[in-house]
Amino acid sequence: MLVSPVAERNKELILEVLADYVDNTSQTFGLELASGTGQHVVHFAQALPNVTWQPSEISPSAHESISAYVRATKVQNVKKPLAIDVSQPWNQWAGLSQGCCNVIVIINLLHFLAQGLEGLFQGVGQLLKPGGVCLIYGPFAINGIISPECNVELEEKLQERNPAWGLRDVEELRQLATPNALRLERMLEMPEYTKCLIFRRRELA
């Protein structure tokens, strides 16, 4: 199993936010995009047993780690990980059907996306049921400003590795969300100078 110290630190903090947006009275389907090691998805599955979780990751080694966490924790509500490349059109996301998700979780992904951010929001808008929510966690810029200094340093390191990487501006994300029937409902300040953004899929008229 792969171990991410960052995931270990933030998994409970993210769960506390996520739990406010999950209906615990009915069966629910949740998708995690870019599940990484699998630490988040099994933690969520243990705490939210009425949610069937679909992890996804482009890396085969991550698939092995996710499956190992599922076996180790003996959770019954996590499906086999899917290979999803979010830079591809949503209808190529491993056969997921339109409106299949009550909740979508994206953790520490956007600043590593060299391309496909617009397509990512298109996919989220297509896969969420009306009224469903997408939780996006990570460090972000606000109105073009990156702060504090540790996030400025992170931005510099990302740009050195790939000039197309970097902290995304919340306003940019809001603008990408709107044409995909998504609205930014809430922005929460989190520890270590990160944020949780909650986007909700518009209800059908």
C-alpha cells in the first residue's frame, strides 16, 4: 500500500465537510476522481456506509494501492478502481453514465492538471444528478492573489516542474462551472492554507 502523509492528515477534515452534503438516509453513489493511494476513499467508505464509492486513478500502481486498502479495511462499499483520464471527454470516463453520481470528490488534483480543466467541469456537470454536489479540495488563488508564502513557494515549485501546472483561481473555476449547470455554493477555509469548494448541480426546472 502506498502511504501519503498529506492524505493521512487531511482525510478526517475533508470527511467532516463531506458528511454535511451526503444524505445518510438513502443509498448514494459517490465518485472520487484521482483517488491516489486510496486512503481517502476507504476512510469515507467506513464513515458513510450508505454511499457506494467509485475510486478512479490513471496510474496502475495507484489501482494496486487502492485495492490493498479496500482489502485491509474490509470495506464492502468501494468498487474496483476505474482508469479515468480527466483530460479526456467525460463520455470516455470508463463508461460512467450521465447523472449517475450524487457526489463527486476531487482532492489535490487541479493544480496538477496541465490540460483538461474545462473538460473536467463538463464531466462533473454531466455526471452529477440534479442537486448533487462536487467537493473540490486543495490550495487556490483568490482574485489572482496567492497567499501565504508557503503557497507562493508551492506555486513556484509546480511551475518549475511544469509551466502548465499551478494554483487555480477560484473565480476561474466559478466561470467554468456556470455553463455546466454548476454553482459555487460554499467555500470553506481549511488547515494548511487549503480550501474546500462546494459546487452544486442545478436542479431541473
